[in-house]
Amino acid sequence: MSIFIGGAWPYANGSLHIGHLAALLPGDILARYYRLKGEEVLYVSGSDCNGTPIELRANQEGVTTGDIADRYHQEFKECFDKLGFSYDHYGRTDSDIHHREVQGIFLQLRENGYLYEKITEETFCLHCERFLPDRFVEGTCPNCGDKARGDQCDSCGRILDPAELIDRFCKLCGNFPILKETSHFYLALSAVEEELKAYLDRTKENWRENAVALTSRYITEGLHDRAATRDIGTGVDVPVEGYNGKKIYVWVEAVSGYLTGTIEWAEKNGKDWREFWNEKTVSYYVHGKDNIPFHSIIWPAILKGIKNDSLPDYIVSSEYVTLEKKKISTSNNWAVWLPDVLKDYHPDSLRYYFSLQYPDKRDGDFSWREFVYKHNSELLGGLGNFIQRTTKFYQKEFGEKVCLKAIAPEVAEELQAAYSETGELLEKGEVRKAAKRAFEMVRWSNKYFDAQQPWRVIKEDRHQARLILESCLFICINLSSLLSPFIPFTAKEIYKQFQLKETPTWEPFSHPVQIRLAGQLPLFSTIPGERIELERAKLG
């Protein structure tokens, strides 16, 4: 079975924060799980280097859009590397291959009758003497009354047209933009409405509740055709005569990155990209709440339009993340920036926190107090302490070299259940529940150690004490596989410290297993409590 995992493409216009980590982490967890299971996996993402947000940033700094895209693309790659994101391909939407393939998709859509030309009135700023990209226009949402951008309202999730905004203004100069006629191509979403409804009914059991609710609402209200081209400065040129200077709209070309990224990966590695775009492939699309309609409606519509039936199977869409119970605000610096936090904290501490706090059904909150507590009490005090006391006790009583042959039946049974149940949850995209089930094994193991009391048993029956300790050692080495999708750096360290030779898979190790206890080092260090207020003081 082939597994395709698409992680949302962050805009290369500013640093990543913990909200991005929370939304994107499930992609890497799924990729690592399926690789351990022995499946063929392709995990694709990249930096969105086209579009209005980058133009805005470049405008503010007085540099080129290329300068901004290069800076943040490199920063994104460094952050994802430090976090252990195991992308098979991490590209960028300003690559030659992406531009070439997106133009090909555009022409296919046009040839198949899913694009048509239309003269419309678009927002034009007389002061700036230019048509305004949607994000260059802000105003009041006509649906909920909150502040909104010209492409979408973050408050109610409605996809907008700039002309719909009440009291709209140009973000560049603050003046009121007029409406001026221009010609554009439109994507005929209305033509695939019934097909998308049937698709939703067929696959919604695999989607997050927020994706089902929002997509159902759009379809019930009726899908409206949307402009597929725009008068903007950067992006993919429209490959049609008479459209010089116009670009393919970013919401069409950016989601196409999943396919173009696959093609780029295939060309670089001598592979056939179709291996991951056929009826046998299971696909997961991982993103935040604000990206739902682009993955559940726009991308399926494009795929339908180019006669490709590899529609998303699983929509893994997160809710939002708040910070200390308040909405993250990048403009007010009410955010925890990934480049900064990765300098001071173990990446697995962050991965652990957001695996268990993943906002799948409701907004998740990041609290510095909770973060420090979870690291110290659960990673250090639970996982690290279990391995330390097991290895030290065994080494003191029985030496360094160990051949794990006999394992207590209840231990073997619990491990098998942990692998099986965690895997079932992951395959459904239930990352938070899966993490909880996997780490239950750590709590169970500490309780088992305490209940068996090897320090007491050894005084009367050394053979039985040895069985207890070797069963605990068997748990230790299995944690290197069971926990690796969630905390890969720590899992690798456990594997290394026990000097294992076997190839990790998604099942308990086959015994006998040869291991060596050579003074296992602590996996984690304590985070001092005073860090909580120091970090809070940096906010806002």
C-alpha cells in the first residue's frame, strides 16, 4: 500500500510559531508510523513563496519578494529539521518545476471545460494605481461583522471576494478602492458541486468534525465559481495569450503543490509520481482550520477537473492554538516563535506537548506552566525515570550484558495491545488519542515496576526478580519503536543506548534480544521552574 501525506505549505512571509507546529505535527507522526509499518510513504510539503502576504512583507521592508521568500524558506527548513520533520520532499512554489506543472494543470482545466473567461469588476486603488490582490484589501465581513481580509474571514471561516467587504480599504495606503473592469478566468466550482457532495458523503467519516461541518455548509449554501487568476505581481504566469501580467491565483497554484512536489521528487529520484496518485494510495492532508475549504473543496475540484481521482482520503484539520488562554497575535508579539523556542528546549518536549494537546476537536492552549510541568513530570519523571531505575537496578545485580529471552506474559500482552491500538488510532488520523495510548505504556510500566517490587523479591527469589527486571528492560527497548513517531530523537537515543542491532518495526521486538547496559545516560534534564515567568515576560 502506498501512503501519501501532504503537509500544508506555510507562507514564506514570517517566522513560524507554535500554532504552525500544532497544525503540521500530525503529518510527521503519520509518516514515521507508516514507515515503521513497512509501507511506501511519500511525505510532501514546502514553502508557499508566491502570493500577497510576501508582497506585503517585501513592501514593508523595501526589499524584493525573492529576498523575503529565500529568508523564510531557509528558516522554515531549519525549524522543521530541528523538529525532526521527515519530509521526503520539502519544496517551494517559486521553483521552475512547480511553475511548469501548475501551468499544465491550468491548461488541462481549461481544455476540460472547468475554466472560463469572465469580465468582472475588481478592486482598484487609484492612489496606488494598481489592481489590489485580495489580501491588500481589508474591511468588515458581511457575514459576521468582524474584521476580515479580502480573501477570507478568519472569524467565521467564510471565503470572500474583496468587493463584498464593508468599509473596505487599501492595506497599502488606507484609501477606499474603487471597482474596475478586468478579465479573468474562473474555476467552475458549481459544475462539480454534486460530485463534491457525493465525495463528502463517501469520505466524511475520515475527516475532522470541523472539516465536515464547514464543507457541508459551503455545499448546502451552494458553491460559487471563483476567480482562478489575479492581477498580482508575483506568482505563476497565466499561460494564455492576452493575459500577460496576470498570475494564476495562489489558492489554485499553492494546493497544486502536493502534485507538483510529487513530480519534482519523482524527477529527482528517478521514480514514477503516479505510484502515489492512484486508486491504491491512501492520502492524508494535514493543515490548520483556516485551510479547510482549500483542501476539502478547491483541491478536490481541481483534481476532478484534470481527471485525477486521487482525492483526499483523510482531512486532518486542527482547530486553533491559543497562548496562555489568549488568541495568538503575531502583530502584537503574543506568540511563541519556533526559531526562538528551539534554541532553548528539546524538540521532543515540544512534540510531546502538542501530540497530547493536539487541537483536534476544540482549540488547544499552550501554557508555559503546563509545558514545564509535562516535561519535568512526564518525560523526565515518567519515561526517563523508568528507564534509569530499571537499568541501574539490573546492572547492579546482574551485570551489563543481557539476553532478553523470557518475558512476563502480562508485559508481552500489554505491549502488543499498545502497538495495535496506537496504530489503529493513527491510521484514522486520531493523533491525540494515539499519543495518549502510546504514552499510557510508560505509566503502565512504572505501575508494573512498583507493583512487582523487584527490590523486595530479589531478597527471596533472584530468578523471579530477574524476570521482572528483564520484562521491564524489554519494555524499555520497545519504547524506542512505540514512541518514535511522537518523540523520534528520544526514541533514537533509547535505541542507541541499549546498543540494539535489530531493525525497528511497528511490533514488539522478537526475543531473544541482545542488549548492553553501559551506564544509560539521562534522556532529559530538568527545566527550572523560574523559566515559566521568564518566558511569559517575553510575550506581548
